[in-house]
Amino acid sequence: MLDYPKIILAKNKEISILRKHHWIFSGAIATRDTDLKNGQLVQIFSAKEVFLGIGHFQNGSIMVRTISFEEQPIDGVFWKKKIQSAFEVRRSIGLTDSEETNVYRLIHGEGDGLPGLIIDFYNGTAVIQAHSIGMHQHVEEISQALQEVYGESLNAVYDKSAETLPKNISDVENKLIYGEPKTNLVKEYGCVYEIDWEKGQKTGFFVDQRENRHLFGKYSAGKKVLNTFCYSGGFSVSALKAGAKEVHSIDISAKAIELTDKNVALNAAEFQGKHQSIVADVVKYIKEIEQDYDVIVLDPPAFAKNIKSRHNAVQGYKRLNAEAFKHIKSGGILFTFSCSQVVDKQLFANTITAAALESGRNIRILHYLSQPSDHPINIFHQETEYLKGLVVYVE
């Protein structure tokens, strides 16, 4: 018998957890211990006191995030089994032993059955980001499990959770919790990037655009390319590596542009003559460009963080894409993305359709894009699908 505190669901509120959805909302709970602490492990029972799962308690709309649907202790054995399972998925898709790619996502939250946990692997260094208090309390056990699964392939584990935990958690600091990194250089389809997991966005790199960057490169050969919201220049490097004639990278952040220039230089000295960096506001800049770009990528930060901001986000995506349509060459290719989870695939496609109508250009959809296979979508928890994109041909 487990000794975790119990949470009892209201009558008929067990349907979602029986379908293996990971979230228990506050309105579904009938009774709970009054002295529960945020992050505490709890057992979940139906109104008839049938065991349903184990999760982390946290005051809020989502009150429990389920990490096990089995009655089992959450110990070292549990964490090793979960990490090993995720590792096997990445091995099955050819990422763990690849010579041309050594950066990938190992744990994708609910996609790997571990809500609140992200782990990205950077050429020997695992970077952890916990998004819940409960998950962060296990970082040492998770680190140990990583060491056991990877063996000598793992050089270091870095905890970068200070930015992703609730703001009232003041005693968490980003730090190295195992080993010493041997390098901060990684390869993706043969392109080399410098990763700053200490100060960079997310865990240091937008790992989720790997396959889309690779496809972008194929469309960029011999073309003049504009990479907007470029951050560390991933799309730019991929385009140059594939033989782009000229690439312009634009970001409002001077630090991002510095990182882009560094990554371009890392890959080939001759790329410098083909590449230009611009510090500017993309939304304003794109209204003023000439119609001489063959390929443009729009990969903005999330415009909508919640449902309330969705309408404004949709209008923002529409305006941005309409301007891109107006200012791309005839016969040009546009890669356009949204990482806003509250903007689903159909709404995004509808928004791009509205932008096309506003621009007066004829548009053909060539590809529907999503996140790569190391960011798996949990079939029982489809909120794990967040990245959506279109590749379109503009007459």
C-alpha cells in the first residue's frame, strides 16, 4: 500500500483519467486533505474509491498532473523506467546514434507521460526544465536515471527551471547538478550550432524546428532568403548549408543577432559574404522590403499564451502573413508557423487563408508542418500538439 495522501474525485469525474488524460481540474475534486503542499505526490481515487493514478498536487485550475496510472512507488526504479522508455523512442527514430545530429528532445512532458518535465539532449549535456513544483522536486532522481540510461554518453546534467516554475518559488536557481559539459557545440543535419543553455531561450535552442529547418534548406538552394525572428539563426544556417545565394536574418534582439552571426561563422567562412544580419522590429521591417525575396520564413514567438489573448494573436498572425504575402517575389515560398497552443491547426490555416485574401495573391499550400517525432503527441492528451506550420507557394 502507498502512503501518499488521497484525492477523491466527484461522481462521474473519472472519465478523463480513465482515458489516460494527465490533468485533473479543481472542479473535478470532491475531497482532499486540507494541508496538502504544492508539489506533493497524491493518489487519485474515484468517488467509489477505485484507484486511478498518482500525480503532483498544485493549487490552481489544473490541480493534479498525473504521472502514473499504475499503483506503484515513485522512486528511482520508476524514473529509470520512464527515462529508458523515452530513450528507446528516440533510438527507434534514429536520433541517439546519429552522426549528423546530436541534439534532440528526450522528454516532452505529457507526450512522454511526464507532465511538467522537459529534457533536451545537447551532444552529451542533458538540460532539464521543470514546469511544475512537483516535478522539480525529483530533479536529483531524474539526473541519476539519466546517468544510468546514458552511461558514458552523458557528460553533464543542467537544471534550468528557474524561469519555468511559478514566480513565488524563490529558492530555485539554474545550476549544474551532475558532471561537466565537454562542449556547447551541437550538430543538426550536419549544421553546427553553439548552444547557450544558461542564458538562452527555452533550454538554449528551438529543438522542435529541426525537420522544418531541414526542409527549408531544400527550398533555399540558389535563392535569396529572409529569416525573420531568427533567434540563433537556425533557418539561416540551414539555408546557407543547402546553397542559398543570399540570406538575411532579422531579429529585434541584438544578442540574438550576435548568436546568429556566430553560428553562421561556425559553419563556413564563405557564408559570411552571403549573409547579412539586421536588428529590427520584424513587423515594421517586413512592410518596407522590396519584392525580391524568393523564400521567407515567419517563425514568431507565441502570440497567445492563453485563451483570452487568442483573438489578438490571430489578428497578429493575419497582419504579419498578409505583409509577407504582399512583399514576396512572384513564385516565392513562405514557411509560416505558430507555436501558440491555443491556436489550433484549423484556426491557423483559416488565419493564413484570411491573410491571403487580404493580400490579393494566389496561394497554394505545399506542406502542413508540425513538431518532430522527438516531440511526440500523446494520443490520450492531444494538448501536446502545439507547433503548426504551412509551406505555401505565392503566385
